[in-house]
Amino acid sequence: MEIFDPINTPLTGTNLIEASAGTGKTYTIAGLFLRLILENQLTVNQILVVTFTKAATEELKERIRNTLLDAKSALLKNSSHDVFVKTIVNKYDNRALAIQLIQDALMDFDNAAIFTIHGFCQRILHENAFETQSLFDTKLVADPTGLTREIVDDFWRRHVYSLPMEFISYLLKKISGPEYFIRLLTKNRTTDVKIVPEIGKPELASLNDFRALFKRLRTIWPNSRIQVTHLLKDSSLSGSVYGSLKTVAMQAGISKRDLMVASMIESMDKFVDINSAGFPLFKGFEKFTATKIENSTRKNYRPLSHEYFDICDSLYHKGVSLESEMETYLMYFKVQCFKITREQLLVRKKQNNIQFYDDLLIKLKKALEDNGGKNLVQIIRKKYSAALVDEFQDTDSFQYNIFTRIFDSKKNTLFMIGDPKQSIYSFRGADIFSYMKAARNTDSKYTLIKNWRSDPNLITAVNTIFSNIKTPFVFDKIGFEKGISGKKIRSMKERYLPGLTLWYLGENKKAKTTKPLSKTESVSVIAKAVSGEISRLILENKNNPSHDIHAKDIAVLVRTNRQAQIIKKNLSLKGIPSVLYLTGDIFHTHEAMEMERILLSIAEPGNERAFNAAVVTDILG
């Protein structure tokens, strides 16, 4: 791959620039913009710049404007602190023309075509309403969640509550209720999803037999419970399956078998409860079956027998058949929900004359592919002679098709700038295959290798790790390019600070064993070590003006919210403030648990325990 030359790279054709974090991506875009103004003599509204957030568009506008101002100053004063700008302006003998071009660009900069992808689509649809068959009075709705939820909830009420209760129970164990379909519908708004194969409505052939067996099981359980409990504790059963008969440490008179059987009986109690659907079978149900008991009987012992075990055996085998049928029915249900809700969403949007941001993409893509598409392409190409696409790794196939259909022309210039390593983040809309397709079809492919953000030692460490892995990013087409530091090491002391340090947990000195620390113990040890190191870094540099480190300069990455809470607690014990950036359920947070205690106390004012729990919370205490 060719290293990108910001000064001499040709401004023609389709180009892909791979830029890792810190390599000057925004700086490169601003430089290309300046060169297009000076070399191709384009106006600011002839250069399309597209990025993926409103905040990024504002940053790009500011950086590009500043680059133009710097170039103007360099031309007038014949000097610049920026080597790139200085080199560019020195290429032009006709300085008067160069100054005029930049002056015109600055005067008209408010009309610069710097948009988000949705902003660009909206502009094209509005300016070409006839060609794209767009209505002027259509209301643009930023958040589609409300209408989507309304439609899915309506489907749920109409179709779910009339289904067999066994399927509803199975459905809710497999998916997160209506939320699953809201996410599914949201994720596939811009794609023409084809469902293959088409699924007809399946039958639950085993359901009636299953219900009859479950009814019999529920009926005889109260009178069989004590005897079944006694039999499951029999010494004839394998300890590896039903628990050892040896006494548990610290619990005199209680064996592992006692604990396991107690858990099994509790599960069965819940299973046969009057409010239970009886399906799916709970984990461990098989241990109640005659077949499992026979296969788990120790040598020279006679297998235990009981009517309950026989019924469980029949119910288990019927349950296996029913689960297979339920899985097919679930697929059918998903397809029906997706089809009906997607169709209803289109109807509701048309009735209310509204559209979502993603509809802008859909409409423009459709307009480009329709009979008048060629004419529309020519209109856009004439308007924008060059396009610079920022954060290209976040582009999906839908957006990529729009860009290539418009700018895949020798007369136009297209630069796509992004980091392929970030294309793996599908949760934010990225599509690794779109990026690889772009890499295959581009005229020229470049890379930015100089890192201006990270410390030299860190870059060396990252190079060492990833360059020794054949396919560090899973896909062969996404390779690793070694970075080069653009920063200087500031002191001799920093020269010897490693870019990466691996900490190893020590031995478990408290326990008289050679076994490694348990997961719970490890989390505690790591949290204390991390908070201790952070405290040392802050205090050590407190009186060093040249290298002052504050709590806000440090980030701690963890895998789970629980680990984050533990780190925060340890930092608090050392008087170090911290902020959590959590994902997941808000009701699992410390604040939510405290609010629950307070609300319980309010709901039961006469409950002394609830009152005491409330008054010791951080909120009230």
C-alpha cells in the first residue's frame, strides 16, 4: 500500500485512504480541500464533504476554514508555521490568483457543502424534488423509536395473547419480548430484506399430548413429593450426577446430595405451580426421568422406580419433540411479525406524511436506480466535482452504493478516508464487507502511517503485538500497517517508560494452596492494584508542572458494569473521583437499588426494616 503524500497525490479518480486513530485524518481532509481550491480551482460549494455526525461536520468546518485562513496568511506574509501549507502555497507562481481563490472560498464558506450523510441526501432530494418524486411538506422525524414501538406493541396485543401459553413462555425465554422486534425493525429499515425460505404456518403436533402428561404430573406431585425426595437421596444413584453423599465442609450433617436434591425439588415446585405454563422444561428436568435414573444407577444396584419418574420420562421425550416444533413456530412468528410491522410502518408514515432520516437514504438510492437515475447522477456530478467522505469505515453497503453510483466517474474526484480496523463495529452501523469492496474497486489506495497522538513507546508496543499476528483483524484483506510516531519523547525519564506493561497476579498467599486465585478474588486484587497505581501516578506528578496528571487524564477499561462499579468503589476509598460510562440496564445500578429501598419504605411506612434500609442509603444518609 502506498503512503499518502498530502502534497503530490493526484486529485483524480476514486481513492481510499486508510487512517488509524491519531494519524491526522481531519488534517488530511482539510489539506485536500485546500488543494482542490488551488489546483482544481473549485469553489467551496463544488467540493462535497460528508461525515457521519453533526458534531464532526462542525469540527471539519472549523478545521477547513482555519486551513484556508492559514494559507491566505502564508501567501500574504510568505511564511507559515504549518509545513504542509507553506509547501503548498510555495508551489504557485501566480500568488495573486491563489490569494483570490482562497479569498473567494472564505467569503463563500457559509455555503460550503459539508454535511452528514443524511444532510447530503436531504439536500439532494429537496433540490431535485421532481426527479426524486419528493414531497415538500413531508415532516422529518429524528427518532423513529416511538412509532416503531407503537406498531410492534399493537402487533403484540393483536397476535401474541391468543397464542398457546406454552409458546408464549417459550417465546419470552428466547427473546426479550417486543424489544427484540423493535431492534429488528430498526436495524433493517434501510435494507430490502428477503426472507428465505418462505415458512408456512407450522403445527404444534405434540402440544396436546404434552399438556395431558403435564396435567398428570402436576396432579400427582403433591402426594409424590416426599417419596421422590427420599428416593433421589438414595445411595444407589451416582454421586457425579446427583451429588456426593459426603458432608459439605462448614455445614455439618449436610451433603452435596442434600443441596442438589433440594435445588431439584425447588425447581419442580415452580414447574408444577398453578401459574406455570409447563414449558419449556427446566434445566435439570432430565434427572427426574426413569431413563436418567437407570443410566445413573451404580453397579450392582437395582434402578429406583416410581410412577412420577415414568411420567417425567414420557414428558421429557414429548418435550424434546415439542421444542423442535416450537423452534419452527418461533421462526414463523418472527417472519410474520417482521413482515406485518414493516408494512404497517410504511402505511403509518404515509398516513402521517412523515419520514425518518434513513428514509432519506432509501429515497435517494431508489431515485438513482429508477428510470430518471442517470439524469439525476449527471445533475449531482455537475454540482459536485469532488467528494471527500470522512469516517468511511462507518459506511454500510446502502451508503456505499449511493457514493459509488454518483462519483464513479473519471471526471469526478472521490476520496474515502477511514480506519478499516473500526469497520468491525457493526453495532454502530459499520459494514466490514462494504469497506473491503471499496478497497477492491478503488483506483488508488493509500495509508497514513505517522501517528501524532500516541506516545512513541506505545506505538512500538502496538507494532510489536499486531505485526506478529498473521490476520490480526480476522479478515485477510484488513492488514496491519506499522505506525510511526510523529511525537518526540519529552524527557529521558519518559524514554524508559514502557508503552505496554503486563501485570501478573501473584500467588494466593492467604490460602494454603497452590491453586490460582478464583475469579472473584482476582477481580478484588486487580481493582486494588489499579486504584493504587492511579493514586501513585497522580500523587507522584502532583508537584511536577511539566507532567501534571489528573484523574480526568486516566481511563480504565473493563468488560462488565460490575467490574466498573468495583473499580469506582476502590478509587473512592482513595479519594479519587471517577465517572462511569455504563451500558446495560439502568435498574442494575447502585442508584437504582437505593431508590428501590427508599420507595419500599414509602410503600410500607410501618415496616421498620424497610425504613432502616432507606435511611442508610447515600441519598438520605
